[in-house]
Amino acid sequence: MTATVRRLRDLMASLPAQELPPLPEELVCSLEVSIAPDARLSIAEVAELTGVSAHALRYYERIGLVEVGRDSAGHRQYDRDALARVVFVTRLRLSDMPIQAITRYVELVRQGPATEPERLALLRSHRAAVLRRLQDLRTALAVIDYKIATYGGACAP
Amino acid sequence: MTATVRRLRDLMASLPAQELPPLPEELVCSLEVSIAPDARLSIAEVAELTGVSAHALRYYERIGLVEVGRDSAGHRQYDRDALARVVFVTRLRLSDMPIQAITRYVELVRQGPATEPERLALLRSHRAAVLRRLQDLRTALAVIDYKIATYGGACAP
DNA sequence: GGTTGCGTTTGAGCGCGCTCAAAGTCCTAC
DNA sequence: GTAGGACTTTGAGCGCGCTCAAACGCAACC
């Protein structure tokens, strides 16, 4: 494991530890900042760093989610931008945003600043979906808690 | 639409409107209570009532999630227990509990009260999974909110 | 007595998001 | 120079949770 990977992985590990109330604010960007602009990572390093399998990383590239350069041997070289993209994608995936929507978003980004309104709309609509999901989960949690609390009670199944 | 279906659907509709803090407590059981013990519903009625497609209802029966009787014509007749089971299953599904785990749970229920500890363990472990999912979603929401708030900022992609 | 409509069964198919297998390339170490 | 290992590509396969198609049954209505 390279020093870069070690450093970044520690950083990654610290990120999800966020407690609910505070917005991560600067931390959202911190990963991209912390890697040198000219650093190049192999697919294995990115996999280890992000927790995304090499298979999945190749898949992401295939479907156009991220563009990755090659070295002289034809091996993938993830630069800072590519890594940031992967991290961003995994974060959206974490919230169950469909790959298709992420692809659309990324496509809009490539088309330049003119598409910002549509990107914003996409994010907002996804945000609403996340809120619905949160609500569903909270309701389900209540049902489960009820079930646990009243175990052996009259309530079916 | 029968009167029973109308009444039950109104009841269903009122259930998910729960705000987060209060536990649904009695409401969890209310659906089962409100249908007459001798009522029998067709698959179409149950589908309309629960929002689960007839296709999915047949699938649930096939994989052993619910047992449903037949009338003289061989058509499914959902009784109170079967309906309660369907509702319970949809609630667990809503929290992304894998069908396999639900099947296991239902199997344990069929085996009698001796399996209550294992059932409880299953629920508790699923509860933990739901909590993790909630945390993930909240983190993702923060990222999305950040992205929306700082749109056009320096943060990639 | 034919048509309409809701139901039945079995088994295949699908969309998603990967995951893996096969066959090959390139670099390094012995 | 050859073995190993990490990588490459292409295309197929998989697990999940349904979803649908085909062929049929029954019952009611015109």
C-alpha cells in the first residue's frame, strides 16, 4: 500500500463518521484537495481506497461515468479528477440514485455550465426521493421496533 | 370497489402519513383488526388495497411468504390472516429486508413459539441494518444538500 | 352458445448493478 | 528466458425481485 493510499484511506475512513446534524461542508471536497494534482493511481489503488471493486470501476468507465487515462502499458491511471468523480458517484450510489440518473448528470457536466439548471433540477428531484426513502425507513423502523417491543403479542403474522 | 376495500384503503392511506417521532403503536395492528374475521378478498382487491401487484402477490405465495385459500373456482381468497401477512411483508420490504430473510422469518413463525428467540434476533439484526441505511442516507443527503447549496462552486465533478 | 372478464398455472424474461471468465498483454524477478 | 502477477478487453452470467406471456378455466351476460 502506497503512502498516498494509506493517507487517503484514513481520510476516507474519517468521513462517514459524520454524525447526523452537521453538514460535512468542507469535508465534501477534502478528498479531492488532499491528493496531489499530478498524482496517478492504479485501478487497484482506487479500488482499495474507495471500496469500489476493480470490476465495478471498469464498469463505471464503460458506461461513461468516468474517464480514465492510460499509461504506456495501457493500464488505467486515475488522476485527481477521476478519483473525485468515482468518490462522487459512490456517494450518489449510496443514496440509491440510479446509475442512469448519475450517467445523465455526468453527461450534463460534460456539456458545460449551460446545463447547470438541469443538473440542479436533477439533484433536487433526487433529494426529494432521498427524503421519501428516509421517511419510509423511519416508518419501517417504527414497525420493527414495535414488533420487537411487543414480541409474543397478538399482532400477526 | 367493495365497501370493505374502500374502508381499508382509506385506512392504509392514513398510515404512512405518520410523522417521525411517534411510534405507530396500535396502528400497526389496526389493519388486521378492521377487517372482519370471516371476510374474504380476491387477489385484485388485495392488490388494490396494498399496492402490491397481483403478479407479486402470486409470487409471494409461490415462495411461501403467505398461504392463501381457494374458492370453488380455484380463485385465491385472502382471509384476515393472509392480508395481515401481506401487509407485514410489504412493511418489511419497505425497509429493504431481503425476501430471503422474510421467508426465513415466516418459516420460523410457522414452526411455533419455540423459535421466538431466533425471530427476535432476526428482527434485531435487520433493525441494525435499517439504522445503518438511515445513517448512510443522511450522509448522502448532506452531500446532496451541499452540492445544491454550492452549485457552480469549485467542487468536482 | 359465444364473448367478455377475471382468474388460474407454469415457466420464461427483464432491469438493475454489478461480477466473472477467457484470452491476451506487459513488466518484473529470478 | 521463463514464471508470476497485475493489468487489459470483450462478452457472458448472476442474484434479486418481480413481471409477463401463453394457454387454459369458470361464470356471467347478451
